[in-house]
Amino acid sequence: AKLPAGHCLEARGARVELRRYWDATYPADLAGDEAQRVAQLRETIIGTVQSYRCGDEGGWGTFLSGGTDSSSISGILSRAHPTPVNSFSIGFEEEGYDELTYSRIASDSFGLTAHEYRVNENDTVDAIPNLALAYDEPFGNSSAIPTFYCAQLGARHGVTMMVAGDGGDEIYGGNERYRKDAIFEMFHQAPAPAQWLGRALAAGLKGVDSRFANRIKNFVHRGGLPNPDRFYSDDSFASDHFDELLGEDFRREVGRDEALDVQRRIYAEAQADCTLHRLMYLDLKMTIADNDIVKVVRAARLAGVDVVFPYLDRRLVDFTGRLPGTDKVRGASKRHLFKLATDDILPEAIRKKKKQGFGLPVSVWLRRGGRYHDLVHDVVLSPRCVSRGLFDPAFVRHLIERHERGAWDHASEIHMLLMLELWHREYVDAHG
């Protein structure tokens, strides 16, 4: 069993009780004009972040990706600190993945003492076995690798505590999926003839396995679903390919909709006034509590560093829950109120940059060949992995081949299969 987010386990003698001590709510009850809400949000953000200042000594620093959240936290802390704050940033050689240009803009603007490292394919392959061991549950998010190297960079410079920006997307409305969901909702609510035309177009493309055709079919399929099923469909590969992916014996042990049912339950539990807030609540419970926090804390612990998360402070989460949904996503604008509240904190280039995240170029490495490509083939297609019977080996081979020829990007699913097998070797095989 796993302790749910916002719960504690209390033991009194022989009695053990699970108790919820806090939960995010969305009353959206803040009155006043927008300027007042901007001022209140700004004050709450600055006060909360500054409370995470770790003292005047140099044994702490910030994760700095060059994105909105890590940059705003670094900027706020630098204003409150008498000496330059240490920041730590990770880049990559591959075009489209490296954000060091933006982290440098932030460090120059805030007067930070910047430390950088570029993670390459060899670093990745070297770190994977240790990361498989570092998580006591199967964990397949590839961004754990740059997170580990960022924390290790901090440790090498004497840092024992790092401040992270996780949670900003989920409380300010910065997740691109929120805006995409609004577009899907337009199709979902469209008149029946328009939906019929969309389904007819998708049906006409059946059997066409190109990226363009697959995008059209994906849009029509997802636009026809209600929430949270639609939101789940952004990351529902195993459910979508339940019969083809899972081995016959494994299919008897699990239900096709078990993962979706978890999200349906959380979505229904949300004390929220609108669909956007229900999705943000779902993200706090799933993306943050079960993914991002697990990722950062465990990767940093492997490097010997502790982490704190100002944007997940209860005071700030409670306050943003009182803001209306339109203060988060307004039309095509994400983080509407946050951008206004941090207008003089963030450099213009960072405010306007396209969100990139902390992704690893495993997609590129898998296509071009090399150590990562060889590791995937040697582990995922190995007789040892196949003998577990969890997945159909022919479908897994098809998945890898489809990715390598560029029909679709399956790097995320393939990396998960890799880490799951390595986890089995460390935690199942090694202990009988």
C-alpha cells in the first residue's frame, strides 16, 4: 500500500488509522477587481517563496531550468538574499532540448552564481541502473535522469538543500493540456453534423500510419470523450493497447480501466467549481504527488541532496484555489494572473518562451542508434524480459520499430518498459 497525498498514518497500540489532514479545494470565492487579485497573488507568492530561504550560508541553491517556475523562484530568492544565490542548470547537445540559453538569461538577470552541466547519452546509460535501484516502485519518467545530474551538480558544489519549482503549472494554470482540453471540449460540444464529419475523416484515414493522419485520428477520438476520460487519454497508452500490449495471463489479473477508474474517482472527489479546477486537482494528486515529487525527491536523495517545493506550500495552494478558473486559463492564455503578478520579476524572454519541460532526448537517441538504443534492445527484448509474460514481445518490437522509423513518438512508453524490467531485476529477481 502507498500513503495517499495529504494523509498521515496514525498508530495507537494495535489500532492503525489513515487520516486525511489536508486537501486542495477550489471555492473560487475571491471578489474584487482583477488588479486587486493580481496584488494579492503577488504578495502571496513572494511571501511564500521567501519563507523557503535557507539562511545566508551557501549550502543551498535552486534548480533552474530557464522555465517560468524555477526562474521566478530563483528571482524572488535572489532579491531577499544578501549574496548571490547558487543556481544549477542542465542542458543537452541535441537541438530542441537544451534550455541553457534561458537559464543564462535568468541567472544574468538575477545575479545568480550559475552552475551548468550538459547531460549526454553516456551519462544517461551510466545513471539508469542506479536510478532503477533508487526508486522502490517502478518509475519510468526519463526526466529523473537530468534531475539527478542537476542535484549531483549541486552536491559537488557543497549544496545540501535545493529549491524546486514543481507545482506551478498545477496551481497557476500553466499546463498545456489545460488549453488543449478546452479545444477538445469545443469539438465535444460541437453540433452533431460537425462531429460526424470529423469521425468520417478519421475513419477514412484508418490504416494510414503517418504522423499527420495519426494526429487527426487522435484528435477526433479524444474530442469525443467526456472528462476525465479525455484528460486521461493524453497518457493512456497501456489502456488503449490493452489487448495487444499485455500478455494473456497478465490481462486476466488487471482490468482495462483500472488506471482510468482511479482518475475518475479523484476527479469526482474534487471540491471544485469548474472543469479546469477538477483537472488541476487531478494533476495535483497524480502528476505532482505520484510523479513529480517522487521523481525529484528520490533522484535528489540519490545525489545526497534534500529538496523543498515553495509552489506546493499549502498557503499558496489554498490561495490559488480561491481564484476563478479564468485567472488561470483565459482563452489561449495560460497562467493569466500569474504573468501579471510576476511581470517585473521575470525577464521578458522567459515570460514569452514556449514551455519545454525537463525532457531527455531519448527519442533522438533511440532513433539514431548508440548506447541507449542498444540498452533498450538488450533489456526490453531480452529472453529474461519476455519470459515474465507481462507484455507481448511482437507488439513491443512493433512499438520500437514504429518509433525508429518516425511514424509516432513512443520514446516515453519504451523508456517505461526499460525501467520496469530493470526494476524487476533489482527488486523482484534479486529477492526471490
